[in-house]
Amino acid sequence: MNGLQRTRQFIGGEPVDRPPFHPIVMRWAARRAGVAYRDFCLDPEVKCKAMMQVADQFDADWVTTMSDPYCEAEAFGLEIEYPENDLPLDRGGHLPDAAAAARLQPYDPQQHRRCRLRVREIEIFRQHCGDRLLIVGWVEGPMAEYADLRGITEAALDLYDDPDAVGRAMDIITEAALAFISLQIKAGAHCIGIGDAFCSQIGPKLYRSFAFEREKRMVDHIHAKGALAKLHICGNTHDLIPDMLRTGADIIDIDHLVPSMAPFAAQLGPDQVFSGACDPVSVVERGTPDRVIAAVERHGRQAGGRCIVSAGCEITPGTPDSQMRALASAANLFPL
């Protein structure tokens, strides 16, 4: 059973040999491949080779285009610096106020470098992996993208000071994301991830007011194009999970900061699963293999067996190979 088949059947509630293994690897993959992180972000051949090496050597069931949150932000005009061996840096170009945000103009993803690179990554994955692994593209969610374009503090204030302007900007962000989603699926993505990290900082009321309907529109569009949808919100999303499930996303990522998935397992739809939720630092990087396996088993029980094996967020670049192998082996010990 290959990674794509395993993932699809697991999501659909069909029998599988083991749960899928979907580690979020970015800096870890680049470090292990011995490549500069700038090249990982900006050279599709470099990123894809590093990602496929991880999948092959650690028996992962997916490959992704994930590397940083600035792909669409750069297309919208943010000034991004790419250090040789560090995360990309936001160097300016923010929208000066909410009124300017309300005048935000859409962009054509085919006319912007980072967007074209992401599409090219998917094409390379499809060429080399075909339908052997789940190929996951990515877009930023409306709240996360607005926070990138305005700055976190300014974005948070805008939600209260000028919600109408925020809504207009987020509608443009969503429209651009839909076009970008379409290009990625056309290029061969089996699944699109939506990263909306800032949502965990605004609470359920503002989440429902600003993010929920727009995320749901993205999920509906992904499904209409024949792909799976994954929703990733970092942080403690305990109070958001019921609404995250209502978006209809097939895969709901759960960070380690969520106390337990158990209260929400019964709310999973027939074609929905959780993914997570090992602590990437204290458990995966710095724990023992036995502790990793115990955490995966605990999360599986909390989710009633409906949990893809993964850390709650990115595998840290200092994680030893032995710990990653323990995380991979835990998928084979997962009680189904």
C-alpha cells in the first residue's frame, strides 16, 4: 500500500495496514540534505529532492511544498529577504493602515516568482512520485495572510477598529488563494494545505467572524477541484476545533498545545481525521524513542484511531535521525 492510497483510505475510513505518517519537515529536510535554506525556498529541484529523500528514507507517506509563509505575501508586495541559511525575513512593505488594506488588489499567481516556483515544485513531485505519495500544495489562510501584510499587532487592532476594511481585504486574499489553489491542483497536487496560524491568537468569536467562512470557501473550492483539504492552525486551538471541523477540511492538524483530542473525536465527519500532535521539541527532538511511541499511542487513543502520525508542527532542525525513526516506527505500532 503506497502513501497516497494509505492516506485516502485512512481518511475515508477504509482498512489500512497502518496510519499515514506525515511529518512536517522543512529546515530539518534542508539540513539533512546539506543544502542552504535559501535554495530550499527558492530552487524547486533542491526542495523536491530533499523532501523526497526524507519520504524514502523514513517511510513517510507525503511530500509538501512547505518552507515559509511568504509566498503569497511577496506577490502582494511584502519585501522578503532570503538569508543563506535561515528562515526568510519580513523586511517591509506592509500595508500602512486598514484603509489601504481595504484597497488591496488581487494578483495573478502566474506572474509572481514564488507562486510559479510552488507550482513547479508540484510538477516535479508529480513527475517523480506520481501517485505513490500524497503531494500537498499550500496556501496561506485569510487571517494569517492579513497578519503578514499588516503586521501582527496592527492586524489585531484592525479587527476591532475597522472590521469592514479587514473583511474587504480578506475577500481579496481569499480570491487570490482560490486562483492559486486551482493552479496547484492542475499541476498535480492531491491535497492543499491551508495555513492560518494567527487564528489561535484571536479566539473563537473573531475566528467565526473573519476566518471561518473564508476558510470554508477555500475547502469547498479544493473539494470541487477533486483534491483533499488540510487545515493547519498552530497553537492551542481547543476552542476553535469544532469550527475547524465545520469547514469540512479532510485533515485537521492538532498542535501539541491542545490538551487533548478526545473531546472532539466524536465530532469528526466520516471523511475527516486529525493529524498530530506530538510536541516537536520536548518529545520528538529531546525525548526518547519510547516517549515518542507512547505519545503517538496516546494521541491515537484520544482520536479514536482517527489520527495521522505527525508532530504538532514542524520537526525542529536539531532533531536526531533516531528520533525521526522512532516517530516513523510508531505508525507501525499504532493500534487500529
